[in-house]
Amino acid sequence: MAARSLALLTLAAAALFADGITADGVLRMANRQRARAGVPALRHSLPLARAAQAKATDMARRAYFSHDTPDGRTPWDFIRAEGYQYTAAAENLAAGQRTIEALERGWMGSAPHRANIRNRAFVETGVGVASGPDGPVIVQLFAAPAP
């Protein structure tokens, strides 16, 4: 129970900083964009949020920007480490944007990022935010949970 409480506290603390970008803000932005496209809202998933936070923290701590870690772990490894089972998943990354508006412009101006946000197959999401050497590091994971 203590580990779960610590994980929730870590997620809450991470959501409060990063120059105005919060996990809740990213979720609201994504759902606003989905509504504009006529796509149902994403549901928050705690396991995906823990996976996204672990990835964002790892990227910030080790100062890299990539879907795969320097030692070869993939986004799917972070998701599976949380015990989350899925039929489809995707990851959006960003670094250095200091406002949700800048993040939104960047992701919506990128066809692959925009496609992930608007993908009807994805119904759950988790967001991680960490303080990196050049500003916030943002990870958003999308998934269709396994039945």
C-alpha cells in the first residue's frame, strides 16, 4: 500500500510543475482536439500514467529524447512493466515546450502526433511530465486495452 501511495504522490507532484504543463492539461488538450474531430474523449488510466511518468522521468534523468531508451527499452516495455495489457498503443513525446499552447501547436502540427491524438482505436491515456535539462519532458501514452 505504501508503494502505491508513493506512486500516486509522485504522479501528483510531477503534474504540478514543468512550467505550466500538467498531466491534466495535456489530457484536456487531447480531449479538446478529439472533440473537434468528432472522436470520443480518452479515459485516464493510472497504469498508463505511471508508465508515462516513468518514461518521462527516465528521459529527463538520462537526457535523451527518443521512443527507445539508450539501453533499448521501448515504450511498450514501460507499459508492460505496469501490468497493462493492450491491443494497440502509441506514444507522443515532447520536450522544451513551456506552455500547453506550445505543446498543442507542436503536436497538432505533426501528422503522426495528431493521428495518435485523434485515433478512435485509443480509448485510454496516461501522461507523464518531468523537468529536463532544457525544460519539460512530456510523454503521452495512448492505448486500446485488451479485453
